[in-house]
Amino acid sequence: MRNPDNPVYYRCNLQCPIFTCYKANNCGRKFYRCPWNRSEDGCGYFRWFEKLNNLPNDMNGLRNSNALEIRSNHAVSITSELLQIKILLVIWIFLVAVAVNSLSKGCNCKF
């Protein structure tokens, strides 16, 4: 995708297409880079799309708050699951103790 309103050119005088980042910390963020950036022929050009077009950089804040909310929800889910496991473990220990007690009363074994 190219930006027709504000074309950007590489150091090698080619017009830059707009790429989209898919890495976690910048997911969805647009940027310009030389398509040959990862080869010896590339000019190494890289710039974020928002900064070049003077757009507010609120997307980072939204991404960060969304990521924080997701992590928080995940932590609550894990905490809830751990509580359920603890309750089941206490019930299991109680049932084992009752079973051992019942078995020991049923036989004339001395410990």
C-alpha cells in the first residue's frame, strides 16, 4: 500500500510502500522500509508511518492498555483455576483421610 497524499521515498529514490507490523509490541502499527532492507542491496531505510504523517501516537497507548487488560483477565482466570484446584485438593485429602479412618476402624490393625 502506498500513501498518495504524502509520498515517501527511500534513500535509493524509490517510493516507499506502507508495511504493517505483526510483532506483539507494535502489532498493527504501519511503517515504511526499503523492501530490500534485509539484503546487501537495501538502503536500510525505516520510519514509522504515524511519525512521518504527524498523526497522534495514541495507538501505542491503546495497544498497551488492551494488552494490559488481556494480561489482567488472564491472571484472573489463572487465579480462579488455582483456587478451584486448591479446593479440589482439600476435598480429596479429606476424603482420603475419611477412607483411611474407616478402613482402620474396620480392621484390628495396630499402627
